[in-house]
Amino acid sequence: MRIRILEPIAEIKQKKKKVCAYARVSTDSRRQEDSLENQQETYELLIRSNPEYEFAGVYSDQGISGYCEKRPGFQEMIRKAKTGEIDLIITKSISRFARNTVTVLKVARELKGLGIGIFFEEQKINTLSGDGEMMLAVLSSFAQEESRSMSENNKWTIRKKFEQGEVMINTERFLGYDKDEYGGLSINVKEALIVAFLFDMTLFGLGSSRLKNLLNDLGVKSVTVGDWHEGSIGGVLKNEKYKGDCHLQKTFTPENKRNQTRQNRGEVQSYYITDNHPAIVSADLWERVQEERNRRKKERNIGSDGTAKYQNRYPLSGMLVCPYCGKNLRRRQVHKKRIQWWCSTYIEKGKQVCHGIRVEDTEVQKQSITEPTVVEEVELNGKKHYRYTSKAEFGNRCQQRPECAEAADGSVLPGINRPRRTAIKL
């Protein structure tokens, strides 16, 4: 009789769940940073101490609202979950995961379809359970409403502080001042020299463009430690804080428009405080600079809000059009005080966007131009000449040709090999 010896069956090990955690804090303050570090350490210890779990990381975001879906840590976690690197996500609460009910439910349902659960510690909800989604919908709605209520309370508190003359200024994006130990503004001497220089040079006759170039050439950095721009120069020159005053509630956030700031043009109450802090420039100097800037705007026919174009500054302003991008030509003074008309796209964005066109002012002055006119360069017998076509005629002619395209703003772009048959005015 043959005897068969049976070997003991090896114990089948249960596969561990790949578990990660998600943590978020709303601000990037030092206190919040410490809180985030503590959360990360706690979650890592919690997951590693569970024999059924395999640690899959701790993902976090700092200083980003829960209403925003485009959080780097959050997005990376969801991506890895979809690729099978995560089986379960642990997070403190629904509000830490997301403030928006739609976002919470969308992500929860999407991951549930892949067999991936989310466990909310405070609410003790697992999205893979039978009643998990129903409880999640109810509680996330409460969390969203709570967040909205907190936001409204914060706005009310800020308005009350404004009414009482309490100033709230972020000096990290404000050149010339620091915060003292009591929260007041104190002059930063090094930065104040830059501010005073801009005011003095403006009265000396330098415009924003020349000041921008001068500061950048000297290697002077802006408050954001970057290069200067004409807009940042103007922002300094029109800021009343440099004469010691403070205009509160210049901007506001519209209802139901989170993370959107608009210029306050009377939509909400604003407040003006005089002699709030030490001045860098005198009130007289500040007022003279404003008068000078307004004078320059008037000369260039720019509206008081700064939004108008250079209309009617010169007889041909707004009348000459680039044949390649459809934008207006702008008057420029070049070498030896020669006057030329250049494509505005080329000036602002360079030849990589539009190779542009340059026309001598002496040439266009010979023409009788009474309507928007496209100026084209053509060669005749080896010499350069210009052709002038009304914008309307140019557009109609171009639209008849399949090789012509239309720009995003509706202006007509000519084809590269478009035949040139219009009579040349010599």
C-alpha cells in the first residue's frame, strides 16, 4: 500500500490595504504650518501602526481654500488613487477634504466606482458603506453653509474695523513699509528711497516706461522681488499711503464670487483716513505728482479711469492698420527724432507674435487718409513702396480668398501668398 504524505498548506496572507491621508490648512501662517506638520506625523503613525494597512503617503495643501479643486496635493492624491496606488483615503473631516458639496460628492462617487473609499474621522463616514453617500451629502451641505456663514461674518468684522478706522494692510506686497511690534506701519528706509525716487523723477519729467527701464537696468527689484512694469510704477505713484493717508475698501469680493476681487466703484462703502502713519513723501509732492500724471493723460487723451485708448492724440491715431494682425499702428520717435508708425502688437509682444510693419510718418502724411486704412509693404523694381487700402475693402478682398484667416478679435489676416493687385500710390 502506497502512503501519500500531505504537506501543510501555507497560510494565505491577506493583502494589505494601501492607505493614505489628506490634510489641509487654510492659511500659510507659521501656526498653521506647525498644525499641518503635526497632522502629517499623526496620520503616518496611525497608518503604519495598523497591521492591515500599507502606508501610501500623506498628501497636504497649505494656504489654499477648500472651495478650490486645483490643490496640488489633492490632485496628486486623486491621480494616484485612479492609477491603483491607493485603496483608502483617511481625512479629518468633510470640510478639510473640500468645502464644496458638489466637489465632495463628485470625487466620492468617482472613487467609489473604482472601489476606493474615503473615511472622514469626525463624522465616522466611510463612502463605501451603504448609507455613506446619503450622510455625506447632508453633512457636506452643512459644512458648505457653515463656511459661507463664516465668510459673511469675516466680511462684517472687516467692515466694522474699517468704520472704526482700524487699518488692515499686507506689507509683504507693499513697498516702503514694515509692521511694527504693535501692528502699525513703520518706514522701511531702503524701500522708501525707491518710492521717493519715483515721485521725484516723475516731476523731473520721466514717464512710467523710462522709470521701469531705469530701475530694471540698475537691478532694483520690485516688492515681489521681480522686474518692474509700467503698471507697478503707476501703482506706487497713485497710492495715497505714501503721504500718510489710507483709503480702505478700494476693492471688494462680489456675492457668490469667491476668490474674485473687483475695483470698488461705489458698490460698497469705502473709508478714507488721513495722517494714519508716517509719510514717505509730503502731501504737496504727492498732489503735484497726481496733477502731472493727469496732465499727461489729458495730453494723450486717456480717460480718468485709465481705460481709454490713445484716441485722437495725433491726426492719424487709430487710422493706420497692420496688414498681418489687424491691430492699429502706433506713432514712435526713433533715431535722430525720425517719426515712424509701428504695429502695436509688435511693440507690446514682439516679432514672435507679429513681425509687424514700420511706416515713415513722412510717407503717410502724403496720403489723404480719412478712414481706417491698412498699410502694406510692397516691392516695385527692387524698391520698397507702401500700398494703402481701406480696412473695409481690405477685409472684403481678403474674405474672398480661402487662404485668408480671421483673428480672434474678428480682424482679418491676409494669406501669406495673397496676390497683390491693388494700385500702388507712389
